[in-house]
Amino acid sequence: MSEAAIGILYGGATLVAFLSGLPIAFALGVVAIAFMAVFMPTASLDMVTQNVYEEMSSIILLTIPLFILKGAAIGKSKAGLDLYSALHAWMHKIPGGLAIANVFACAVFAAMAGSSPATCAAIGSAGIPEMRRRGYSGSFAAGVIAAGGTLGILLPPSVTMILFAVAAEQSLGRLFLAGIGPGLLLVSMFAVYAAWRFRREYAQAKKVYQGGGPASPLLAEDSYSLRDKMSALPRVLPFVVLLTGVMIALYGGFATPSETAGLGAILALVLIAIVYGAWRLKDLEPIFTATLKESTMLMLIVGMSLLYAYVMSYLHISQSAAQGIVAMELPRWGLLAVILVFVVVLGFFLPPVSIILMTAPIILPPLKAAGFDLVWFGVVMTIVMEMGLIHPPVGLNIFVIRNIAPDIPLRDVIWGTIPFVGLMLFATVLLCFVPGIATWLPDHLMGTVP
């Protein structure tokens, strides 16, 4: 059987496994082991566990459960609510200040937790009810939180970036730094859109009121004294200091990524014990349980995805696919466009973790041969995968929002996220024209790569 036929069969079997309802890790593992049994030497089956172990024996992967522990410690405490409350108190006079506060709260929380669903759940559980109470439409409130949550896979520390660093054999520190500029760009764009959308909804509410209709809560004005603003800070500042300290330790060269992750996890546990009194076993049990569940799930996906990629490589599927892409002789930017569209389509069905580990052997060699900076591409690919988190049919953040705000119809949630998908698409195009948005900071701090 030709390599092309085996590749088509491999892809078809994978699709069938996904559609069967198997968990992603098991679907990938079943397909990989089945093809090992049929197309590879019998002895290879005796080496499955060794292959998975060797593929996962990267010190960078050690950072994943540690960053998850840090995120769980913050996410399972009241840190998200306090962060949101403090930002609202300081930004309430800005048009759309409540929505903008949610955007910034999502950004800061994402940088502390490194998880998109955790960010959505932690900030959304407080932010969505508050925005609804103050007259914001359900679609607007849902869109702000869903889009803000996607920043969890772009702003460091990002589990997605960690896995891309492993798959692309790139510096994790460089990838983390490269995500900061585009992350701030998206935060700014989301905030500007939130202010514009608020003005539009405010004008509509005012028009209804002047026409004799009921007064919307959107027309009410909040008032916070300086004392109120200052009293909101003490519980937030320790976590901001933690975020700053972790970043200084990592980028200042004082600690490796795994050491930084461990330090961040320990300090997060210490802070919630001091600030919230969460030191008893009953307080810590949800944190460790959530960490164990998420880490186990993620590491299973990583292990099976790496085995899946190993089988692809052994059977020359990935090499043949890469050669096929090169043989198309597409222009440089045409190649990038085709690959990004491919990633968008995969985003309809798969989470970012699986997309990276499954596609890296196929798409990275042609991109490298075409002269693209893989660190820059990692950021662009991450933004494209962010779009997958909030667009149908299986946008993960959409279902997180539905879980925490079941009163908002799914249709409204989806329509609320569409403008943010457009903003992400614009940011992707902008990064193609101005790559320095991503590359300037790592080049400035770590030097250019020869």
C-alpha cells in the first residue's frame, strides 16, 4: 500500500474514532496502536510504553502540572472575584468600564492561571451576572467573557505555548515573550470594541427611555469613593506581585521554566492560605483534585498525541504530507494561508493541544523551509486556535459560558462571540504585516536568533 493511501486511511480512521465519541486521548491511542499492529513490525507493540515515555521525557512538560496547580490555587479561591471587583471600582467611569474591567480581569487572571476554561469560569461567574444586572445584553456579556478567556492560551504561562515549544523544538522563554505583545494587542482591541458596543447599547437604552419606556439599569451611574477603590486593592496586589515575580524569575534568567512553575505553584498556595485562610485539608482538596484531573487528562492527550505523531513519522505519513505541501509550489504567503485555514478547520473539532501535537510534524518543516520564524508562527497559530475556542460548532469557551450562565440562549452566546472572532482574524493579518509585534520583545531581551 502506498504512503498516500496509508495516510488517507490513517486520517479517516482518526475521524471515525473522534466521531465515535471516544475521549480524544483514547481515540488517538487506539488509532496509533491499530496502525502499529497492522503496518509496523510486531515487536513495535512491545515498545509502546517505552515510546510514549521517551516522547514525554521532556523537562519542559514538567511545567504543565505545576502551572495547572498554580492556576487551580488561584481559580478555586476568590481571587478572580476580587480582581474583577477591584478593576471595576477603578474603571467604572470609563464608557463600558464594567465590560472593559472584565476584559482586563480575564487578561490578568489568564496570565496567572494559564487556562482558558478556568479564566472563563472564574471571571465569568462574577462578571456575567454583574453585567446582566447593570443592563448589558446577554450576548455582549457572554462575548466579552468568552473572548477574554481565550487569552489564557496566549499570555504566559500558557500550556499551549509549552506544547508548541516541545513540538517545534523552540525556546519556551522566547515563545512566552513573543505572546506578550500580541496578547496586549488583543486586550486593547477587545477593550475598544467593548467601549464602542457599550455606547451603542447605552444609546438604544436612552432612546427607549426618552420615548416613554422603562429606564434600563444601563443608564444608572455608579459611584466609588477613593476609600472604596483603595480598599479593593489589598487582596489583589499579592497575586499581581506573584505574577510579576514569576515573570522576573523566568525572563531574568534566575530560574528555569520548570523551577519557575514550581515556585509559582508554591507561592500561590501560600498566598491563598494567607489572604483567604485556605490552608485546611478541606480547602486544599478541591485544588489538588482539580489539578490531578486536569493534569492527568492533559498528559494523557499529550502522550497519545506524541505516539500518534511517532506512528505518522514511522509510516512516512507526515514526511509525505510535508513533501506534498512543498510540491504544490505555493508562494510563501499562500503556504501560510493554506496551513492556517487547515488549523481553523481542525479548530471546529479539536482542542489546541491536539491540533499542535498532531499537525506539527506536517506543517512545521515546510514553514521552516519557506523561511518563517517558528516562534512568530507559534504566536499566529495560537491566535488562530483562540478563534477555535469561541466559534461553533464546538468552541470550548461557548460551552463554559453556557454552564455558568444557562439563562443566556446559545444563539445569543454565539452571536456575542462573532465580533471577537473578527478581531482575532484582524490581529492575525496585522501580525503577518508587522511581525515585530511578536518578535521585538524576545529579540530585544534574548537577542536575535542567527
